Amino acid sequence: QVQLVESGGGLVQPGGSLRLSCAASGISFSIYTMGWYRQAPGKQRDLVATITSGGSTNYPDSVKGRFTIHRDNAKNTVYLQMNSLKPEDTAVYYCNAKFSTIPAYWGQGTQVTVSS
């Protein structure tokens, strides 16, 4: 079955960095668009970054210039490098895999807390 397993979350001070990882299994990873989303308490789940099978990336303005998504197809893993973290980046971060009209797959989420 399909599994997306996130790791790398934790507590970090404002201005710090974290790298999230998402290891995928059960899918043809290289053809999927992979993404990271986040959800803060009481808020909707929002897009953080996506990367297509061809390597094109997309970021909302809130993280552009601070976050970087990249993928390693040999390891079936997508990463999210987060720099210059702010308290408002605090959320549960979810990995997402999407291909064509197939319903997207989601990971279980990893908590990121930015606080002094």
C-alpha cells in the first residue's frame, strides 16, 4: 500500500532552520508531483511547496525565499529545507503525492514549532 512518512519536525527558535523529509513507498515516485502543506490549529491546510516530476517548483509568497523543496528520485524522498523560520510557520506539516486524476495521498504529518 501507499505510504508517505514524514520526519524532521521539532522545536526550533525563530531564525533557525529545519529540514523535513518524506519517504514514499508504494507509488511510482518519479512521476508524481510532490508537495508539502501545513495546518495550524484552527486553520485550513495551506500549500507550502510543490515540485513536479520535471523539477518545477512552486511556493506561496509566505515562504518564498525561505523554504526550498527538492526531490531525490533514487531515494523516493522529497525534502523541505526551511530557513529563517518564524513563529507563524508553526504547524503540522504534511507530505502530499499527486498524479493526474488519481486522488492525492497524504502522510501523517510532522509537527514544527517555532518558539523562543
